[in-house]
Amino acid sequence: MLPFIFMEFFRSFISIGGMLILISTVNWIFLLFAVVFFSILFGVRMMYMPTGRTLKRLEAMTRSPLIGHLNASVEGLTTIRAYKAEEILRDEFDKHQDLANSSYYMMMTTKRAFGFIMDFMGSMFILFIILVLLFVDTQTSVGNVGLALTQVFMLTGYLQWAVRQWADLENCMTSVERVLEYTDVTQEDRKGGSLNDWPSKGSIKYENVSLSYNSDRKVLRNVCFTVNPMEKIGIVGRTGAGKSSIISTLFRLYECDGRILIDDVDIRTVSINFLRKSISIIPQDPIIFEGTIRNNLDPYKIYTDKEIWHVLEKVRIKDLIPTLDDQILSLNLSTGQKQLLSLARAIIRRNKIVVLDEATANMDEQAEELVHELIEENFLDCTVVMIAHRLSTIMHCDKVMVMDNGRVVEYDTPKNLLENKDSLFYSMTQQANMNS
Ligand SMILES: Nc1ncnc2c1ncn2[C@@H]1O[C@H](COP(=O)(O)OP(=O)(O)OP(=O)(O)O)[C@@H](O)[C@H]1O
């Protein structure tokens, strides 16, 4: 849209210049009329522009929530139907739509009003020229009158078009303004190199790590702990305790205070890309990319077909997949099966550190059991950090870390923590037993 408007504006601008020269050859007084006419048009445009620009911005701002709401509703259609929340969602959609339409309507009416004033001014200009030719400058030859009239008809048309394009050009610049806002977003520091065979052991050490998303409140406070190579640790805590924030700092999603060492190397000294490639994560909602099974498991084309089939067999979904070149979406995999695919992706990469962020939260007990079996089988020589809401999930872990209000309050074997009746972990298990 923007390049087209830009081109049209300049084309009209140059044509107008040519026409003005032609008209003034008939009678120089027409040039004076044109100056007055131009000045009035410019004044009207100056009055319209701030409103036009603001309304355009408003229209774009009110359209985004409408589209966002529509996308979210389509994605969560099954949940909406399950909770019979159609009415609520429809009402919300109507509110968004009313808001978007009212700003769109205002934008269109002011645009039309501006157009109307342009047309009116153009007609006045033509009228003046005709009146001058009829009553004042009666000596002009018929040829010149014809020339002046055809040019002035074209000129007013072009002028209105040029002014509208000019206004549209400025309005469209609000889109550029919105895009430019993204250029101000702080970029991640991508400096730092990579290391050979790192991490080879898989130890993790947090030294006085503190994190705050907004400067006012710390969500991690002087967190210190060590995970030895090949240990399996479970992180538990009430909601908002800071469990996911620990993972965010491990992947350097946010810069934090203190030091995080993996195999005694400060993770700030390696590049972010290398760090993130070196740790595998299995999130709560399995991430599946559009494309083939092969692309999903091996996007960098590193592994052989045999290796991919082998890992699919390990996670027990080989039988569901006819060929590696099948489109993943055509297979209609369930959430649990997608999670197994996610697990396969982590297994094939053979990273020494694997993070599971509530990976089994959406699974039934049987599927959860299978995932734990697979973890024990395949990540035996890896360090595994597991965040869990269900306490049963982390009972098999070597150690349990209990978080509370951004601090590590307990860190010991599940057995030791359960033996201590005063521990927070003990009271959490009691609470869980009471609820079940
Ligand atoms: N991106 C963010 N921006 C601002 N605050 C955030 C952000 N992510 C988390 N928080 C806040 O940080 C605190 C810790 O959140 P975190 O997600 O680490 O807790 P959690 O223990 O994983 O919770 P849950 O079990 O509900 O996932 C919470 O108070 C949360 O509101």
C-alpha cells in the first residue's frame, strides 16, 4: 500500500506542475487563483491531518485486540465449548468489534468529509476560471479557452487526488511508526563463542542468582544451589514461587544478577545460541512445527534416517508414523503423542542437560508413567531438571528443591525431606494427599 501511495503522490505532484505552467500561458492571473486555491487546500489539509492520523492510529489499535480475540477463540474452541462459554466470548467479541468499528467509522467519515471539501474547492476553482473567461478576459482565443478549461478540469482532479494521496501517505506512516517501535526493543546480547564438547559432565551451579522482571520486585532472591552431573532434580513450590524463572535464567531469557555455571563455565561467556542449543527443554505444551516428521526431529539435517527411526522406536510412536516425510499435522497426533515427539527431539540431540517444564501436566497417569520410564531409560547419563506441580512426578528424583517466594527453602533428597515433619515439602505432600 505505502509504495503505491508514495508513487501516486509524486506522479500527481509532477503532473500538477506541468498543468499549472500550461494554464498560466493562457492568462497569468490564473496562476494567482491557483496560489489562493492551493493555500486554502493546504489549510484544510493541515486541519484534517492531525485528526486523520490519530483516527488511523486508533483504528489500528482497536483492530489488534479484535483479531487477537478471534485467534484466541479459534484456538481455544474446544475449551470454550467444554465450559459452555460461547456467550461470554461472543459478548467480548462484540465489545471489541464495536470499538474497532466505531473508530473505523470515524476514520472513514472524516476521510469522506475531507474528500467532499476537496471536491467543493475544485468546483469553485473551475467556476472562477470559467467566469473570468466569460466576463473578464473575453479576448482569449477559442483554442486557448479550450486549453485552459481542459487543463483546469484535469488540474482539480489531479490536485484532489494528490492531496488525498498526501494525507493517505501520512496516515500510512503510522504503520511505519508501529514497525519502528519494534526496532527500539532491546536486543539480546549475542556475543560470546562456543566451546568444544560442552557441557560434557552436566553440572549446574547457581551462585547468588537474583532476578527481577520489573525493577520493583525480585522474583529470584540470592538463589544458590548445585546440581551434580547426572543428578535428577525436581523443583516444586507454590504457584508464583519462581520455578519457571529458574529455567528462564538457565536459558538466559532474562539477564540476572549473580553467576550461573555449567561445568564450571559461566554461561554469560558463551553465546546465547550455543547455550540454548546445548540444553534440551521439554515444555508443558509440546512445540510441533508445520512440516514433516523429519524436519520436526532434525531441522538441521544432522542425523540419519536410521537414527531418527531408532529414537521414534524408543519413545514408542514408531508405529504411528508411516514415513519420515509425512506431514506431521496430517497424522493428528494427540497431545501426549506430541509430547513423546518432543521427548524424541531431546533424546536425539544427546545434550547433557535436559529440562522438563511441567512436561507431563497435561497427561493422564499412564502417559506420565511412560514419560518417566523413558526419561529414566534415555537420560541416565544426563542431568535432568524437572519442574512439577504434581508431587508424584518428582518422587523418583535424586533431590527435590522447594521454592518459596523466590528463594530455595529446601534442597535435599525426597526421603530426607519427607522424614522432616517440619519441612515445607512434607506439608505440601500432606496437602496433596488431602486433596486427592
Ligand atoms: N515475563 C514476566 N514478566 C513479569 N513478571 C513475571 C514474568 N514471568 C513471571 N513473572 C512473575 O514472577 C513471579 C514468579 O513466576 P514464575 O513463573 O517463575 O513462578 P512459578 O513458580 O513457575 O509459577 P507457576 O507454578 O504458576 O508456573 C510471579 O509473581 C510472576 O507473576
